[in-house]
Amino acid sequence: MIFRTLLFLLAFMVTNSVAVMDKKTYIIHMDKTKIKASIHSQDNTKPWFKSVVDFISEASLEEDIAPQLLYVYETSMFGFAAQLSNKQLGYLNQIDGFLSAIPDELLNLHTTYSSHFLGLQNGKGLWSASNLASDVIIGVLDTGIWPEHISFQDTGLSKVPSRWKGACEAGTNFSSSSCNKKLVGARVFLQGYEKFAGRINETLDYRSARDAQGHGTHTASTAAGNMVSNASLFGLARGSASGMRYTSRIAAYKVCWRLGCANSDILAAIDQAVADGVDVLSLSLGGIAKPYYNDSIAIASFGATQKGVFVSCSAGNSGPSSSTAGNVAPWIMTVAASYTDRSFPTKVKLGNGKVFKGSSLYKGKQTNLLPLVYGNSSKAQRTAQYCTKGSLDPKFVKGKIVACERGINSRTGKGEEVKMAGGAGMILLNSENQGEELFADPHVLPATSLGSSASKTIRSYIHSAKAPTVSISFLGTTYGDPAPVMAAFSSRGPSAVGPDVIKPDVTAPGVNILAAWPPTTSPSMLKSDKRSVLFNIVSGTSMSCPHVSGIATLIKSVHKDWSPAAIKSALMTTASTSNNKGAPIADNGSNNSAFADPFAFGSGHVNPERASDPGLVYDITTKDYLNYLCSLKYTSSQIAILSKGNFKCAKKSALHAGDLNYPSFAVLFGTSARNASVAYKRVVTNVGKPSSSYAVKVEEPKGVSVSVEPRNISFRKIGDKLSYKVTFVSYGRTAIAGSSSFGSLTWVSDKYTVRSPIAVTWQ
């Protein structure tokens, strides 16, 4: 009897576990126009969506686990998120208005002096008192926020604007009073994540808007943190730390946790943020590029843009490989990452007298000349060359400086392993593919990074010298390097899903950025590191994105009636392609130290003051974007996912993707297309001087002739719109598939220079 009972329990457990495994979270898109009659209240559709889930539940009574409604999306898109089995998913086809069901997935985070580097000066221009006085609210989707930080105090701020509809949600170590006139809202979205990872472990993270990882606190303060004097990390980078628009309000939406950020949670947060009343959305997260109808961030941001919300996203950290940029929808501002002229140099001196420059945030004395060993020089584990956990032999490395290869584990984690094994220091070696990128990290022992050429020499030295030795000196903070320089890690174009639009759009400071940090999270993110800091220095397109988000709020403060597309155009057409020395922007991701191109930096490096007065803008309406989707041959159902069913493509339309009124030109030719031509139309709006005239200046891409009609345009008043046509003709020998060449088209007046990059690719 006992044996049979055990068999029954075992069978029940197996059946139940299979049923749970069969369950997935889906994001379900609906055509609002087809279900209007069924919805009793246009302002609250949740009861209707609940009835849909109830119908599925009743239709699948034999299922052990009922379907579960997680979110309803009403503002930036139309649909819901639910946990369903494969069989339950099939019942959606019986619901009138059903468009698609996309499986939920986890996305990744794309993990101050920069305001000075960008030309922002207190009391002048965009930082004048009158401009900083207007209320603008930035919604930051990230890992939460540390509300007590000095960067988020509300001293001197006026009361929260009455238009704000947000909330301050209470949770673990976070009360409704944690918000103030600076941090005006804080919400948590975790239902989708917990379906992936189980209930959040509150010993590792807060089940509230409080930030346990530091990423969200850092990005929020970069965009809009208060101006804090005498900020630094261990005395490095000392100065005033400030958000790009330090008087802006912040609303924190926690969507990212230890293992990532669930799409269903991100959608819910964007939907809520738009309803709450944010002016700008900043998302330093993402995944691989997908067709826009299958990309949750693209779908939700399209709805946000329709409501007048500017959306800024990080391009990703998968460079320097081509076609790695994410968040590439044309209505999203896609931001790459580059260096400022500030660095944290080290001097690495070998026993043979050779000297190399590295980078580190370690704050301490220089090392003596010590024995230098390579991690796998002993008979230790094969992963010892990467200095992974438990791979180093303490007898072999004790008292020595260990050379470790990048990869597998974190850079600071390698230093931790060396320290735990008794090593006296570490040199972090770059491979040839990793190039000359120098990361500055807050190591727990004397350590430095080195570029690939220096790393190659050191490997050879270790293997050839009888008793190799090395010393490391730490030189503090220096300024004046040629900058900007493109970061090798910054993701690149051309866009894998929309090559007819140049992506990324612009670059901004994203390397070694000083910003706010939770005092309970160590700067190295290591458990063994007990150091507490108020500011940390971090790199990634996660850092460049909030720079542009903050700058967008500055532009919006000056031009309150501008659309998100107009703000984006202003930032793009005024961006710089030269560094602070007057030379073209260089690229750390290039093996031959070549200059960067539009697939690395888009239109160039943002210039806030110039963007506030661009002369001309390329504006884009919702209808323009939808016509663009028609030109991509999307089906009516695919377009309805973004339009909510309120749009139909013209039956006999000669739409071309290149005709989208974008502030840049992406031209595609076949490899054998001699004398092939394409013509694009653009419309520019005068936002500069009422009476003004412009002449066109063209830098032709190699292998392509470019003609513009008309070559001169004149405006009589602000708001005037004029169109022009550009014809591109491919000539010369047959091109290699995948090759590209670059140029530019610039409208020049007596005051303004309005530049658009040209990227020609042969497919």
C-alpha cells in the first residue's frame, strides 16, 4: 500500500513538473479596432483581457495549471502578457482581433566630467537658469535606484508638476516616502522575470525599486543627477558630478534583476511610464536586433513616440563585429559609446626595460619589480590563463604578478582570484580581437589592463626570459587625450534588420564614466570587496545612452513643441565627426587604427549646444513610419502590432524604404550593379533664422556619384518646409559583397551646417 502511494505521488510530481515546463510567458498583441465593441470601457480594458484568459481557462479544464494574466498593455501598445501552455496558446486563434503571441525572453543590461567634455557650462546656453527651470521628467528603465543618494536630493526644487500621474511603490527597504521632488516616481515590474527565475532572493536583491546592482543608480544620475561637487572614486576623476540636465525629475522603473530583464516587464514599464507622464525614456538594455513587429522594445517605443515621448536606447556592447547593434528601430535614438579625453593611466615596466601604458582605477602605491608569471605556466587547470575561480596554484603565483587573459569571468574577478591565491598583482592581457581597448577597473589588488600589442610582447617576454619581472605604477587622472575615440566594445552597424537606415544614430561618452553608486554595493561588484563608495566609474553603451537621454531633455526644454523625431534630427545633424585635436574620430575597434565610420558612430559625437539650434530638422510623423513599414513589405497583421490596427498600406504605392525622412542616407546596391541608381526624397523644416538660404555640399562615397536637386533652398519664415531629391549612381568595377563606402550631404548657410552621413553598401 505504501509502495503504491509512493508511485502515485511520484507520478503526480512528474506530471505536474511537465505541466509547469510546458508553461511559458507570452506577450500577446491584439488589434484594438476589431474588439472595440466588446470593450465596455476604452479607459480600462483589463476586464476584457481577463475575460479572454477566463475563456482559455474554461476551454482547457483538463490542464493541471490554469493560465495566468500577468500584465495588460493599454498605452504604448495594445495587448497583454500571460503564462500559457502550448495547448492554451492555441485557443487564442479563436479570439477575434488576435495578432500574434511572442514568447517572453530575458534581455541584458548594456553595462562628471563628461558634461564639461560635451561643452555644457553652468549659467550659459542649455545650462542657463531659464532653461533649467522648466519641468521635464525622465523615465529610467533599469535595476532601480538608491533614493537617499545625494544625487537625488530635492533641495531647491519646486513642487512636483500636477500633470504627473506616477506613484512611489513600497517594497523591501523602500517606502512610499522614499520619493521626493527629484525622484518623483518608483515602480517595480517583476512578474515576467519571476516566471523565468523564480521568486527573487531578497538576500541578493530588493523586491522593490531599491537598487542592489548599481547600474540603475549610475544611469539615472548620468541623465539627471544633481550637481555634486568634489565627487570622485578613491580620489580619481575628482570634480563636479552632474547629470546632463541636473534639474530634471526622475522616475525609476525597475525591470532588471540578477539574471536580466524580461520583455514582458519592460513592456509593462514603458506602458505605465507613458501613462504616468514621462517626457523622455532611457533604456540602457537590449538584445539582438529583430524585425520590428517581433521586437518588444521597438513596439512599445513606437507607441511612446506616438505620445510625444523621446526614446533613447543603448546600441549594445557586442562590437567591434559588424551588424551587432540592437535597438535599431528608426523611431529609437540608438546610442554608441566613445571615450572622453580623461584617462587613468598606468606604467608597466618589464625587467628588460620595455615600458607600456595601461589603465586602472586601483588607488595605491606602485609595485616593486616582481616575478612575472603567466596563469597557465604551471601544471594547473587549463583555464588558469584566464585566472578563473580556483584555477591558480598558490605555490606558483604567491608573491608574483600574474598575467591573465581577458574572457570567461569578469576583469575584477580575475584580480580577486590572483589575490586569493597569494599573488601580488595582475596584468590583464588583450587578445588581437580585443584590440587596444584599455578598461579602467577598480581592482582589489595592484592591477592594470594592456592593449593587444603590449600583451603580445609580454607573452613573448614571459616565455623567452629566464626570470621575467615587471613593475606597475599608477599615475592617477590625466586629461587631454585625443577624443572622442570609438570604444571597441560599442556595437556596430549596418543594421541586421533595417539596413536602409544607418545605425547607430550618434555616439556619446560611455567609457570611464563617473556617476552615483549605492553605498552597499562594492565598486568591483565582488562579494569579497568590502569597499563602500558613493560614486563609481563604469563603461558601456549603458553609460552613453543616459547622456543622450539627458541632452534630449535639454533640447525639449528649449523647444517644447518639437516632436521626438525633430529632437533626434537636431542631435544627429549637428553631431561632430572630428576629435578635440581637429582630426577624424579614431576607432579602437579597428586593427589598423583606422578612422571610425558611420557604422561605428552614426552621424557623429553629440554636441548639445549646437543641437539646440540646428537650423533645419528632418521631421517624421507616425504615418511616415507606418509607410516605411509598408515599404518593407510587412503584412497587415505585422503592421497592426505597431499601429494597433489603425492603419492600412496603400494598395498601389511606390514607397521605398530610403524615402523615410531620416536625417541620414543608407543606400543599398547589388554587387554587379554598374550604373544602377536610386533616388531618395527628403523634406527639411526651417527652425533657424526666419529668412535663410542654404547651399548643398556633397562628399561622394567612393564608387558612387551623388546629385541633389535643387542645390539651393531658401526659406521665408520659421516652420517652412522644402523638399529635395538625391540621386545615387553606382559606377566602376564590380563591388565586393558586404563592402561599404561613406560620404556626406550637408546644407550650409551663413550660420548653420546641417550634415547627414551617407553609407553605401553593396549586397
